[in-house]
Amino acid sequence: MSNDALAQFDQTVLDMIEYSPLGAVPHTPTHQDALGRLRASHQVYPSADFKNGYVTLRSLSTKHTFYASKLEAFLAGAADATELETDDSIYGRYVNSLPPIAQERAEGHRATVVGRRLHHRIKHGVEGAAEPMHALFLVPGSGVHAGLPGNYLYGSIFQKSADAITGGWAIQVHDVENGTASCELANRAEAASRLEDVLASAPFLLGELAELGFHLN
């Protein structure tokens, strides 16, 4: 089969996934070969919503990202941390964006996702200082494992020290299980620039963040 014929068939399978309610692909060798090529080129990801289903990069590209209101202003030094939207509120907007059938499943992950704020505060030893900045974000994509319902990865940008301007910062991105990509930054300005790159790159596979200096755990 010529390369042109393969490309045409891959496009047919891509359309099949996109228009299937379950993102399903027939289990014939030809269809599975096409699926392998589409996965290798990062055009399709395993679906977080349907077992053995897939979701296309093209469809994920239409989804919204969710992050704190006034986050850009805070990272630019034009707003105070107390003005930031809470992680719980951000997560609520994400849940409300999902179809009703997925909202209940997403609510089942709320405690884990929102609760990472305390985990980061204790781990980095700043719990005794002024409340360190920690802001949740959610972006379309997939990881080592599937993402959250709706095919979302979740992450956070947070302070590693009490000094918000010149102290250390970190960004982490997670799939629904234990896949994590992390990056440590020297100061708030670097953290702001790197977060902008992450948000602009979505949707993505977790491993693709290596190109932005992240380490996959």
C-alpha cells in the first residue's frame, strides 16, 4: 500500500474515531495498524471516558483550559494572591463544562485534585510562613494513564518558598493516576513564562512536556 493510500486510510480512521460516540476502532489488523500510526504521531489519545476508546487531538483542540482568574495579573506582580480564584472554584468550572454523565465521575476526583494544595505546602516546608501561592489549572490532554473525565490533565503552579518574587517556584502536571511531569523554576517571572508555554501547548501528552524542560516521574 502506498504512503498516500496509508495516509488516506489513517484519515478515515481519524474521522471514524472523531464521529464515534465511544471513539471506537474496529479490531481488524488494518484498522489497528492505522491506529498505531495515529497514536505514534500523537493525533489520537486513549479516551478517559470510554474503555478501549480514543479521542482525537483535533477534538481536544476545541476544549477550554481552566485556571484562576487574575492569575496572569498576579504572576506579573499586578495583583495580590488573595485575589486569585480558589482551586475549588476552578475545579467547579471544569466540572460544569462536562456533559452530565461525566460530572459525577469528575466530582469523585475533586478531593484528590484540590487537596494537592496542602500536599505541596507541607512537602516544601512553607506551611509556617504566609500562605504560599498555589493555583490549579486544567488542560485537555492525556498522560502515562488517561486523564480526568473529559480528557483533562490537571496541574498547579506554586511557590516553594515564602518569597513570591525571587524565591523558587514549581509547576506540576498530572494524569488521573500517578503520571506526573514537573519543572522547577528560579523565580516568579520564570514560572509565569513557563506556565504560559504549557497553557499555549495544550492539548498534549504528558511526555511532550519534556520539550519545555519538564521531567516525567
